[in-house]
Amino acid sequence: MAVATQSLEELCINSIRFLAIDAIEKAKSGHPGLPMGAAPMAYVLWDKFMRFNPKNPKWFNRDRFVLSAGHGCMLQYALLYLTGYDSVSIEEIKQFRQWGSRTPGHPENFETSGVEVTTGPLGQGIANGVGLAVAEAHLAARFNKPDLTLVDHYTYVIVGDGCNMEGVSGEAASIAGHWGLGKLIVLYDDNHISIDGSTDVAFTEDVSKRFEAYGWHVLHVENGNTDLDAIAQAIESAKAVTDKPTMIKVTTTIGYGSPNKANTAGIHGAALGGDEIKLTRENLGWNHEPFEIPDDALSHMRKAIERGASYEAEWETTWAQYKTKYPEDAAEFERLISGKLPEGWDKVLPTYTAEDKALATRKHSETCLNKLAPVLPELIGGSADLTHSNLTEIKGFGDFQKGQYQNRNIHFGVREHGMGAICNGIALHGSGLIPYGATFLIFTDYMRAAIRLSALSQAGSIWVMTHDSIGQGEDGPTHQPIETIASLRAIPNLTVIRPADGTECSGAYKMAIEYAHQARPTLMAFSRQNLPNYSTTSIEGVAKGAYAVVDCEGTPDIILIGTGSELSLCVKAAETLTGEGKKVRVVSMPSWELFEEQDAVYRESVLPKAVTKRLSVEAGTSFGWTKYVGTEGDCVSIDRFGASAPGGVCMEKFGFTVDNVLAKAKALLG
């Protein structure tokens, strides 16, 4: 039965629905079901609760909104358009999912102003939201004063059934409950439909009880289709609970308003089609052309512009008072949110000579972290339950825990994937914080999606990975990375660095910190075993990705290329070859990505095309090395899984010895 008249709220909600319906129909691609069902909760949240400024999307103290169920992105684009964000015009809505538009098929923070994080892989968004809430809690604890509250905003997340099925959401929700992040409020679009049909084919758990067990405050809105008061009351109740995150289960009908497709899998991920759109328009009393929004609805939604300006002006008044009363803290806060690094911060990074004690590069990493922490208060992070193996504790800065949010050591527990996504949320908060997350290199497989998304979404996260080869030893092949480095090097916008000694570790950290503020994540791979230091390695050399650490007069007969722990094998082999009258260059190549960024002249100076006898030495797969050794070169590598034995034995048995490097080099030299 057609609706004869509509209230202003119904007009606004249906404006969201039909912008989504029309854009998806025009694109012949998209997911209309979620926007149609979740429009009421989204409207209540954005119109009555969220504090944001559409004309200054980066205003610091805005509430953050994350659409974890990113396939329903037309919900967010409709909200951005209706509330007056310049990034999403009606023309952009019409170009949904088209080349070059600001309305891509899933929310991309680097494409669309007003989108905080990139979502799409389900569960990532809620985990990012935990990171955003961590950043808010940390900064509030550090900067708020009894008489002036500078940092005070919420993180709101809309999740779907799929998000709650994905393991990463469970990891993130578990630690969020442990931390008691009271400014995190999650609305669960409980519509019981996924791509395969009714969720009861695979998902019958009581999600509310699970979140209660995690330590969350849990509420239920039984009628999320029309009971706007209940939605508003639930959000009010959530805000009143300050010592727990809140999950509001909002039961909805997917595709609400569609006479024939609502509550079916068919409306989850496909356009309604012309006939069904006509019926839906009749059913919801929507007498408007495609992409036409009633003036009353648009005028009401655009009041967000005036509210936003008022919110920001109010905060600016507080900020002005803060600068007067607390000038030192204000200067530090201003530096953080501007993304500027302190003058001379990198001067604390140590360098070494050949006379210095051989140490594992994970130990040098610990030294770097603890040198940097006092001069970089933005550095915050930790390990996935491997603090004393990864050596990632920054001493004297306490543990980030409930009620101790000012501290900077984060214990993520055995939650690699959750750790990665939380770090990305911290990095994308916009406050200048530089998060680092650590585990064994092999367990990047558990957090691959988060690492990839750090690169895609331009999050300046730092990944600290230890136990980087078969030199890891006795734990055996399950813990010994073989193909891992090669697979990470394949990720665009991710800088992978495998340093060879203490000085190169300092160089790696210098690049990682600089890149964190350039929207680039960095992954550093450190050894378990002790490695010698060299007088010829340099911080500057690391920045170039590859450089000569041993050289000869004139054109080399052969170039040995080493990374990480294997550089020492190249240096020792070069000593023997030089003694036998050969002209040898040893190149340390800590980072393929950094080397590729150098100009052609520099790359030619390091690896001249005229020298075709080249040998790479890396305790990992040979995959990819042909690019640098050419068809006439060779590799000392491992293209099978490792074995359980002491690390030194593994290295020897798999050919990572000076003798084998010499044998391969001499074979090349003929």
C-alpha cells in the first residue's frame, strides 16, 4: 500500500535509500540491500548524534564514522552528499563505481574526503575503528586537563553479519573490550542475509552474548526499520556507558521497501531492476525522478553544515584557551596533528663500526625504538604476544591498558590480524601518531590483509618483523619464512627493508619514520641470530636501497648482492676472491623498493649493465631475483621449506655458507 504522506524524517531516510537505489541501477552494479535497510539507523546517527563539519572534513575533534560493511558504500556516499560534503556531488553519485569517480565500489579514504578508512574486506572496518578509538583515548589521556577538554570524540561503526563472521572482528572486539574503550559505539545491522542466503545456513551464534563475553555493553533495537526513537535511545544509552565499548544490535530488513526482494539474498549485491524500483517507489510513496531529492529533505540534512561550523568554532575557542594556559602541551599537540617531525629527531639513531659487538638485528631494532621513543612521543605500538622475542618494548613508557591510556606499549595478545588493522586505524586517525606492530616474519601470513590495506589506504603503519629466515632455527619450517619476503615485496606502496647490521637498522628506522608521515607503510625484517657490523654500511646507503659496501678499482669481474644476515657471507667470500686476484664488488641491498626509486644513473652506478656476472645471496626464495642478477647470474637461495635444527645448522645445510657462495661465484667466473 502506497504511503500517502511522509514525515520529514521519512523523507530524509528515503532520500538515502533512493540515492543508493538509483546510483546502483545506473551503474548496474552494487549492493542496495544494506543502504535500504540501514538508512534509518544511519540517519539518526548522522542527524542527531555525530559531530562533524562537512566543510572541513579533517577537523581534528570530529566524530569518526566507519562503514565496516563497505559493500553498502552508497549509504555513506548518500550521507556525504546530503550533509554537504564537497567531495560527493550529485554528479559523483551518478558516477558510482565508474572510472575516476569519488564514489568507488567500496569506501576508499584516499579517494573520498569524509571517508576515514578504506573498508571492503569484511571485519577490517570494525578493527580500524578500534584503532581510531585507541588514538582518541591515548590523546585524551595525554592532553586533556581538568579544566579544558581538548580531545573528545566518538568512533561510530556500522557492521553487518559478514563483519561479525570474520575472525578479525573477533580479535579486535576482544581487545577493545579488554581496554574498555567507552568512546567506541558499533551499530550491528542485523538483517540475517548474506550472499548465500539466510545467515542461518552458517551463522547461528548469539552475537550479543559473544560481545557481552568480550566485555562490551550490548543493546538491542528490535525494530530498526521504523523505530527511530528506539535507535536514538540506544545511542544515548551507549554514550552514557563510559567504561565499555557498546554494540547495538539493530534488527532490520535488508532491502526494506522492496515488495518482492526485501529480506532476500537477491537484493544483497545486485541492482533492483526497473520494474522492482517502480514498485519500491510506489510502496514507499517516493514520487520523485531518479537522483531527485525533495527540497525539504536536502535543506534539513544540509543543516549539518551550520552545526559543523558551530562545533568547530566551539572547539577552536577551547583550543585558544588551551594554548594560553598550557603552551608547552599545546605546541606538542599542534606538532602532532600537523604531521611534522621534531627537528633533529634522527640524530639519536646510532651507527656502528666493525669493532662493535655482533648482535641480532632484532636487538638493534630494540635499541632504535628506545632511542626514538623519548624524542618521538607519537611512536606507539607493540607486539602480538611476542614482546620479548620481537624486543619491541619501549622502556619507561608504561603499558596501554584500561585507565592507563596515556601509556605507549600496546599488548595486542595473540591477534596478528587484529593488531594490523588496529595499527592502521591509529595511523589514519589524523593525529600524527605513528603505530608499530610486531610479530615473527612468518606470521605476516596471519595479517596479510591488514598489511596490504596499510599500503592501499596509505596508512603510515610500521611493521616490525623478527626471526626473518631459516636462521630462526629449531622451531622448524612452520616458523621459517621462505617465500614471505618475496610476497611482501609484491605489494605496491609497501617498503620492505631487510637490514644487515646495526647501522642499516638505524637507516631502516629513519626511512620508516619519514615514510609514516608520507602515507607509506614500512615493513622491516630483522634476524634472530647475531650479525657482524661493518664500517662501510650507512644510513644514507639504506635510503638508496642498494649500495656498495666492498668495492674494487675499475669494472668488477663479479658483483655479489647480499641482504640482511647474508651480507656477511658475501663480504667474506669477496675477501677470498680478491685475494685470488678477482675484482669484486659487494652490494648490500636492504630494500628493492628504495633502490627502484633511485634514478637510472644511480642504479647503473651500483649494478652496471656491463657486469653480467652477478650472484644474489638471500635466505629465501629465488623468486624475483632474476631482475637483479640477470640471465647470466645465479642465486644462493632456498626454494623449499626449511627444517627443525639449530639456526646455524639450517643455514649450513641449505647452502648459506662462505664456501657455497665461493663455489657459485667461481662457477659464474668460469
